[in-house]
Amino acid sequence: MFQRETFSLAEGFQKVWPYILGLFVMVVLLIAYRVSSRKMKSYLLKRAHKPEIVQNFLFIWRYVWWGLIVLFAVISFSGSLATLGISAAFLGMMLGWSLQAPVTGIAAWLMIILKRPFKLGDRVIISGIVGDVMDITLTHIVLNQVGGTIGGEERSGRGVLIPNAILFQQIIHNYTYESKYILDEVPVLITHESDLEEAERILLDAAHRVTSEIIQTTGHAPFVRAEFTDHGIRVILRYYTLATDRQRISSEIVRAVFREFKANPRVEFCYPHTEVLHRPKGDGQIWYGGNRMEAKGMLCEERRPWGGFRVLEEGPAYKVKVIWVNPRARLSYQKHSRRWEHWVIVEGRAKVTLDGKELVLDRGESVDVLLGVAHRIENVGEGVLKFIEVQRGDYLGEDDIVRLEDDYGRVDHVPGVSAHEG
């Protein structure tokens, strides 16, 4: 009798067990949903960039949970824990495979909320694209592209949508991660003959003028580094700048430095350029002061006691030279019978003598030396005198010269030496 009642009780329990298991699973899942939703909402609202994005996430979160609750409740009514476990594993596998991209995107959004690698307004590089973060949605990052259609780092106005799912596979660069200021530089190449200390002063003054407010805010003053190159000295100005205003600030510094360099005779830009060199005909020998000297292949310039010269251009009836004269030095007092000359002062101050009459010329001024007029030019400035000489005539040979006076004792004609070569 007792055995029969026990068997009946067990048989009755087996009939209600599926319902008990289903209700238990539903209650557990409902409690888990309520607790996790409350915690998730509170945390996300504190860290999310936009409240409406949190609401969208919670909307998806709610329907996913309710779908799982209903599905597991139905499976639980089978009464088998083994079936419940296998079904849960199979369902998780299918959902992970079919919803891989959306799930990864939402997971990446959660990573942005939790880790804060960037926020709205930050300038970032994602997947090789530079831009300012305009929006962070559940599925995409919206950037206002920097560059792209233009060179440099200024907003192009072109929007770029980057899927959140790729964030787990990309290196993210954030210009403004801890501060809105970054270190930038302006490199300048100057000649070896330039005054390095003067160049550094000009660079630092320009940076202080342009970035004075940034210096006060950050406490970081501009500084200079220098290094040797094959052609000159590379002087590098480094300073802190606004990451989102980098292009404008560097442009203002470049303008200020360029103006100062152009007006300062102690500093000279070094730049790649080509010089046309003249190879002398004949045996490759040069006469100077009665002594023969080797031309050494290509002749680029001639040095003289008073300075030197270089032939820039030469034709059948003309010749163009650039001539430089050392301070307090002068050329011989001479004249020509078959050519006239035109002098243009490009640097320094000159005293010109024409048939005994003297006049002073400054940079940009010019004078004509007519046929047969005795002439001389003297450097009366503190720096090097430089001028352009244009010769015109039916004969421009070096033997068309008569020296009347010469500081170096060369009054008699010397073959192969011109008016400004001796």
C-alpha cells in the first residue's frame, strides 16, 4: 500500500516537473533581466555620449532578454535538464554565427563606453582615416574627415561612417586622448654660412608670438633642435599646438619666420637648386696674376683679391655676370672700346666712379657704363657688395680693356683677365 502511494506520488511529480522547471527558469531569467537592466542603465547613462543611444541599446537589450526567457521556458517544459543544456548551447552557437557583425558592433560600442578610447569632438585615426568624431552610434562611428579631399589637416566636410565591428581589429590613434594640445614642429634648412643662433632666435620669437596663449595654458615653451645635413643645417622648431587647429598655427609660424629670414642678412635659406657651370675651352688653364692655374674640369666661379664673379649667361653679343666685392675693396679704374655695361646693385652699397664723377648706389639702383667711359666700382658698405653686370657689344673678348689705375699693381694688360677679373 505504501509502495503504491509512493509510486503514485513520484508519477504525479514527474507530470508537474516540466512546469516547475519552466517556471523556475522563467523566474531566474526575469530576476537576472531586472537586476542587469537596472545596473546597465545606471552605468551607461553616466558614461554614454548621448542618452538616446542608451535607450536604443536598452530597447534591444529588453527584446533579446524576453526572447531568451520565452525560448528557455518553452524548452524547460520538456522537463529534461540535458535537453535544456544542449538547446542553450546550440542556440548560442547559431545566434553567434548569424548575428556576428551586429553583436560585435554592439560589443565595440560597449567597449567605447567602458574604456573611453575617444569621445565626441576628438580627432582620431581609425583604419587609416583621420577625422573628428561627430557621433557614436550602436553600429557606426561618424567622422568629419580631416584631409582626404585636400592636403594637410583641415576638415574637408566629408562624413565617413566606420563600422564599430572593425574597432577590435584596428589601431586607434587619438590626438586629444589626455589633452587637446599636441607637440608639432616646423623644420627649416639653412646654409652652413648662416648664423645659427640668429636663426634659432627668429624661430623661437615667431613661436612665442603665435602660441602665447597655449604656452600660458600648458606651461610648455617652444624649443629648438638642430642637425647636420649634406647641404646645410636643419633647424627644427618644436612647440605645443591645438590638435584641431594645427594647420593654421603652423602656417602663421611659417609666414612669420619667412618674413624675418628674408629681411635678415645673417640667415639664408638652404634649398636644392641647379647651377649652370661653364667649361673653359682650350687647355683648361686659367691665367691669374701672371700665373697659370688648373680649371679642374667645370669652372663655377672665379676668386679675386677684391672678391669674385660668376658668369650666369653668355651669347654672341652679350654676357651676364654676378660679381661680389669684399668690404672696403674696389676694382681697377678701367675702360673698354667695344662694349658698354649695365650694373644693378642687388646687395650692399657701392660707390661708382664714371670719368672722375662719383655717385653712391644702394640695393635696387642701377647705372649704365657707356663705351669708352673710364669706370670703377667700390664697396663702401659693411657687408659684401653684390651686383649684376650685363655686357653688350660687337666684341666681348677679355682683351678689350685698358686699366688706368689698380690697387694690386696690374695696370699693364694681362692676357685672359677681364675688367672685373683683374
